[in-house]
Amino acid sequence: MKILVVGGTGGLGGHAAIHLAEQGHDVSIAARNPAPAGTAMADMPFLKGDYVAGDFTPDRLKGFDAIIFAAGNDPRHIPPSTDAQAHLNRANTEAVPAFMRAAREAGVKRVIQLGSFYPQAAPELEKNNFYIRSRRLACEGARAETRPGFDVISVNAPFMVGAVPGLSSMIFEPYVAWAEGKLPIPVYAPAGGTNFMSFRSLSQALEGALLRGEPGKAYLVGDENLSFADYFGLFFAAAGNAERPEARDESHPLLPDVAIPQGRGNWIRYEPDPAETALLGYARNDVANAVAEVVAQYGGANVPA
């Protein structure tokens, strides 16, 4: 199958692109900038463009059988001095369905949209969080473009952990440095917790949705419910550090309150549907393995004081 992975230079999209290529698919990647040298994605055909700007016209998407869309925006993508709500509305609510229409016009048969778990796992949070609302509207708007011969399926994922060989990470490199005792941050974690999932499990779920998913369906995927203290503790254990973070009702510099929409001290717990998990064919109980891979990749890195 000839597949385009939009957002294929990032962690989730890049991992999915590598996984799909390993399964024998003909994979190209699309993003605003090429993949970093030294990553497997750098050797894949590249289509430059910004979906928010409407760069992916039907003519540019012709010839692909399917698309993995792993390029939605979150608060990290908001440009400086830009109205956050307006940007997320444009990037998620408007531009994602517009991309699906272009793909349909191009003759693409199936698009898998990678979304966020919040609208399904904790819909009550939408009332006070326009980012979560934009994610729901993107998910619903994308799937509403389904027509006979053109399928859109959403795979909505929780907190993710994993590594792509050769790709740096602004999130996980500091986690590893902290677990190795290289950052002057006390050993604690915010109270509360959430569901976590590995890059590997998600890539498997995306492929499963591509091959077997029900048109117009939104799948809530996930793996393990962990406290933030237990999650950080996996990094300390993998780094060979005997200390374990304690839960505190304090903001954490590596996991600030803005990244915990349910509020510090609260949880988002759920179990993915067993039948859907079997249909999509993804691994469970893989979070500790993913953390070990992260520590192996980024361990020993030099971190500025």
C-alpha cells in the first residue's frame, strides 16, 4: 500500500512511518521541514507542506492509497503573539476537515487521523479547555468527511512515551537527565495520574485501523493507568537510580500544570475496549519497555547547567 504519513518527521508520525515501512508498505512522509539526518525518515520520500496553510491540495495528494494524519496542533504549536484559541480553531477545527476533503478529492481511499484521548476519556474537561474542544471538533469534522469509497477513522491516544532512533526529544531528554541526577530538580512528581501508551503500541494501532478499522469510527486507545510518580519512577529505575519520586501537590518543571488538564491531583483512568484492542492488534503492558528504550537512547547526554 502506498501511504503518506503527514507529520512524519515527529515522534509519533515518524515511529508510525518506520513501523509501516517495516511491514512492507511504500511510505512517504510530509511535514513543514525535512526529517533530521540520521533518522530512518530522512531516507523516505518527502512532501513539504503545512496543512494549516492549505498546502496539501488534491493534486499533491494524488497517487496515495492511504494517509496517516499525525499533525494536529496542541498548545506547543501556538506561534508567539498569536491568539491561542483562534489558532487552535483554525489549525484543528477548520484545517483538519479541509485536509480530509482534499484527500477525498485526490482519490485517497482511507485516512487515519491521530487525535487526543481527552474528548472520549474525559469529555467534562472540554467546558473549560478550548484546546480539548478543538480536538473533539477536529475528530468529528474529519470523520464527517467519510463517503462511499473514502473512509476516515480516528485513533485517539493518551500520554505517549517512546523514542525514534536518531530523533531528539524536548520532553524525554530532560526526563532522562533528571533521572540520572544531572538536573537540580527534587525527586517528586505531581499528584494524580493518567493513561499512558508506548509509541510502539500506537503504531500498531494505527496500522490496525488502516487495515481493519470501521469507517467513521473513533477508537479510544491506551495501555496503562499510572500515577505520575510511578511513571517518573520508571525512568529512575531504567537509569539505575535507586531513588523514586514521591507524589506532591506541587507543580513540576518537567510536567507543568498546563499539561495536566484534569488538574493536579486528579486522574484520567480507563481501560480500552478489549474488542477494539483485538481488532486494532496493539500490544499492552508496554510502557516500561518504552521508557527503557528512551533511557537507552538519551542516557548519558550532556545537559546544560
